[in-house]
Amino acid sequence: LGVVRASVKRKGPMSLTPKEGVWALEAYHSLTSPRANLRLNPLPRRIRVSLDYEGGRVAF
């Protein structure tokens, strides 16, 4: 689950990091460096993605 910049190339290999314009969650950790483990209890049934375009922020 994630959000990418419009300028991210969609073909070929890519790095899934905020530096490359990708903000994402994989299983139960963030795709950042270093990875941040997410302790979820209970497991989510729904996830909200909030984008503050002018503020340059993405929140899950």
C-alpha cells in the first residue's frame, strides 16, 4: 500500500524509498531506511492514506 510521485518511472527496477518518491507500507513495516516495524494489535481492517500536498506530507 503506498503513494508515489507522478514523476516516478513505472517500468524497470526501482527503489521503493521516500528519497525516490515512494512512500509505502509492506506487510507490517515501512519501506524507509531504516525500516520501521509496525506493531498492530488488532490487525487493521481498513487503512486511511492522508496526503497533504501543499505541506509535503503523507500519513497512513
